[in-house]
Amino acid sequence: MKNRKKLEIIADILDATLGGAKKTHIMYGGNLSFSLLKHYLDLLTECNFLIYRKEESQYFVSDRGKAFLDEFRKLHKRLTKLRTRLDHLEREKEAMEHRYFQAVLSV
């Protein structure tokens, strides 16, 4: 499994808490260790991305967290398109090198 970046972990946690979630649900859904979960829950609560409701023992995404998640999804979609385009251009470059330098490279 590829290591995720911080923003991807945050987005996974916010996704898991959209309808409200307990720690164990977030931990398993986000594929996090308990210590990492605690770190991110503290961070996201402090940044007002998550709201903890003691009476329900659940975390919920705040409006600020939803705004972040929406912006992150848009950015992620754009990055995915750019990576796909970049891969295509790399293949074109390799094909061009092969066409123009095949004789020289095979020596």
C-alpha cells in the first residue's frame, strides 16, 4: 500500500465522519493506528474540522471540514488528470526517442 500524504489522511477521516462516527469506525475506515488516529482527531478538532459530541461518543464533520473536503476533492481530481496527461506525454517522449535514435541506441 502506498503511503498517504497528510491531506489524504485528513480527507479519509473527514469522509469517515460525514454521518458521524466513533473512533473505531474512523480508525478502521481510515486504516490508521490508534496513535495516528488520536493525533489526527486532536488536530482536526483543534482546527474546527471535526466536532465531538460527547453524548453520542461520535465525531462529526463541521462546515469548515466539509469545505476543506470539497476543495480537496476538486484539487485531487485536477491532479489525477494532470498525472494522466503527464504519463501520456512521457510515453510520447519515449516513442520519439525510439523512432529517432533506435539505430544509435542499439549499437
